[in-house]
Amino acid sequence: MRDGLFRSWQAAFLSPGVYRVTVVLMLLLCASPSWAADPPLTVTPQVSHTEALLMGLYFHTPRLGWAVGSGGTVLKTVDGGKNWKKVGSGTTATLMSVFFYDEKHGWAVGANGTIRRSQDGGNTWHGQLVDTQVPLYGLSFVSRSEGWVIGGNGTILHTKDGGAHWIDQSSKTSAALYGIQFLTAQHGTVVGAVGTVLMTDDGGTTWIPQETQGAVTLFDVYFADPSTGWTVGNAGAIFHTTDGGRQWIDRTLPCVRNCTKLTDLLRVRFTDPQTGWIAGERGAVYRTTDGGFTWVEQRAIAKVSLFGLSFPDGGQGWASGEQGTIVHITVGR
């Protein structure tokens, strides 16, 4: 089940004269999992023991991680994914995203206004009450007590007591909201359908729309520091800001070589201001080591679309997706 997030996405139009990021396509003749990149990558499939669609993935440390998905699936690992264990979530709703503030305190959100909380490292989960039935797609916490959840119909929910109470914040939009990141309790960014980008400098009391010069659906947002951020979306959409999100530069990937359809980009993460990763449909992964001026397309690391992406440090990360797929990405030195 993909809910409203994964309906057919309309292709974005590339405006002439707009700066385009260079895409370097790597031609790989060797079937080895270690690719001729600089530095090289090793991709190792992991056994999840499930066929569930794994929508969300989060690693707190290189050993401790969680994955969530369809049918209320929650998986946990304590050894870097060598072994994944299924734990009871207490729901059958599709879970879209998961986040742990520390090794004990975490939340997962999903369909039908579902919010689940764990206080023991994800071994047990308990429901939290919210006054909505819309699908919830993303979340961000700045402490054990304060966080935000976003979802359909412009929904933004805020808590200051770990989710015992959730208060609706006015987004002044009806667009579905998919990606969220708070760097501090005051400064946050939300992205969603029809090119929606919202920013707040007062903890969400006021949300201000930002101009992206496009109507693409944006699925994720990530700031490497308070000034430098990225958002990605359908049909290769990439937007970049260097002023904290007040102005966004279009760096959409072009359709080159034998391209017949621009890849939908679903997750973006940076491990430092220079090194970033994007994951998307059909197992596509892009990497930058120069702050996003050049994105290198890696060989598809899976045969399915990837919806979860997490890098606990600069040396390794994980991606998750359809058919219970989890892959471990190791960066060589």
C-alpha cells in the first residue's frame, strides 16, 4: 500500500536558462559490489525476513537501527543489520517514517493518523491519540519531549510532552506534506506537493511559504547546516538553498543518455556539507562529494524503489524499500 504519496506523479518541466547540476553516469562493466568510485562503495543486501514495503528507516548508531512499513511492520537491529528482528507495533496501519531521539525514545507515524511511541528502544510500542485520520508521512524531534509530525491536507502537529498531547499548527495549505526537518526548537522546514516549501523561525507558531519556481511534488528535505539545505522530488527534482531556505535554486537532474523517464527522488541525506546521498525509484542512488555541484549516479543498488535512507556516520548507511529490501552501503577510504 502506498497511500496518496505514491500515486502517479506528473513529470516536471525543465525551464531553460536555469542552472543544471552535472550528472556523471558511471559505466560499470564489473559485477563486483565494490564499484570504481572515489572513494569506492560496497553494497551488501541484508536479510529482513519480510516482504513488507519498508517505507521508513533510521539508524541511531552504526549498530542500532529500525525499519518500518506496510502492515504495521517494525524491524530492529542491534548489530548493524546482520540480524533484523520483527517486533510488535500494535497496529496494522502502514507506517511511513520512524525516528529515535536517543537509544530508547522513538516514534513511528503512518496511515489513518497513526502515531506509535516507544520508550524502550523499539521493543514495545504504544499508540498516541491525535484528532485526525489523515495519513502521516514524516516527523522530527529536537528532544525527548518536543517534536512535529506532518501529513495529508497540510497537517502539522506539535507536541511538547513526548506526544501525550498533540496540537494542530496552521500551515495555511491543503497540500500533502511529506518531508520535515527541525534543526532547533525554533527553526524548521517542511516540503510537500505542488512545490510546497514552508519554513518557521518560531517553532511552528507561524509557517511561511517559500518560492521554489516549480510545482513538482517534493518528498524530502535535509539541511547539512543552518544555511545549506536540499529538497528532492518527482521527475529528478532537486532544489538547493544556501541562505537557510529563503531562496531555492533549481538543480533538477537532466534526462541524459538513454533516459526515457526522469527518476523520482524520494530521500536525501548529507553526512557533512560536502557529502550527500539521494535515493529513489528503481533502486537509484546518487552521491555528491562536492556539496552537490556534481551528483554521481551509482549503479542501481537494488531492483526495487528505495523509500528509506539513513547514514549514522560518513562511513556507512542503509536504504530500504519494496519487498522487504534493506541494503548496507559502506564507503571505502
